Amino acid sequence: MSNQDKKVNLNIRKSRPQTLASSFGSLMDSFGVRASDADLVTNWRNVVGNEIANIARVVAIKTLKNNKFNIVLRPVSAAFALELSYKVDECIAKINAYYGRDAVSKITIRK
């Protein structure tokens, strides 16, 4: 499916104000381009899947000196921290596949 097949109606106003990153993320998505790390937060559920998205939220994305990311996750409940720690490698693989390169250096879990 090419980008021309997608019909995006840019005249529809959202009911709530959007952040600039969210607006550009949607616009860039219509052209098939991933803009930045903010795009990861917007598409978190699509990137990692429902199982991980239901137990963890992205708190911060830090760029390290080697230009890779440190993704900081917070489990929705302290009870999911251990389960999330078992899924760190799976998260890294899915995020790297989303960016199409080796983008994530590590994932930190904050309780």
C-alpha cells in the first residue's frame, strides 16, 4: 500500500488541544516517516503490542552519548515490575524494528 492510497483529512479538528509532537507525528505518519522519539510514545501500543502496553507506560526517552536511546518505563502497578523486567529484550527488539536500526541501548524500569 503506497502513501498515496491513504486519505488523511487534515480539516478535522480534534476535540482537545494536541501537543506539537503529537500533531507532527500524525502528519509525518501520513507520509510514512517516523519523526522522532516522541513518535514512539504516540504509537507505543502499536510498537510493543497490547500485552506490554497494558502493563507499562513510557516515562522518558533519553539520548545517550552514543546517540542511542535509554527508554524509561513505569509499570502501571508495582506488581508488574518483575514481569516487565522479563520482557525488556522483547521491548528492545520491537522498538529497534520500529526504528529500523539499533536505536535502543537499554531500558530502565522505574517503580
